[in-house]
Amino acid sequence: MANLNIPMPPALEQWVDVRLAQGRYADAADYIRDLIRRDQEAAEEDRQWVRAKIEEGFASGVIDAEPEDVLREIMARLPDA
């Protein structure tokens, strides 16, 4: 396992100390590992969301209209601002 030495400003160091004092983490390394794991999970959720939107787009089919015509039709449905 690699060791990282991360310098941080006093305000961040104090924040880490507060989180450690709450008792959820054994030490700063435990806290940092948890943050990284949660970031990885969030990134995977983002990828899944994008994939779902791409699949939704493919499933919606293709229209023959020109993009400008589609935009005009959408804008015509919007209430007056």
C-alpha cells in the first residue's frame, strides 16, 4: 500500500480533527480513504446516469425534422416570458 503525505492548510486540518473527534474514523488516513471511496461511488453513479441517458436517447429513435425546426416547435410551446 502506498503512503501519501498531504500538506493542508490549518482550517482543513482542524476539520479533519473535528471529524476524528466524532469517533467515526480511527485516524486521518481512515477518513481520507472513506472520502476517496465515496468519491469513487459518486463517479460510478454519474457514469451510470450518463449511460442511462445515452440509452434513453437511442431508444427514443430518430426524427427526420431539421434541428432548427425542432427548436422552433419547442420554443413555440413555451409560455411567453
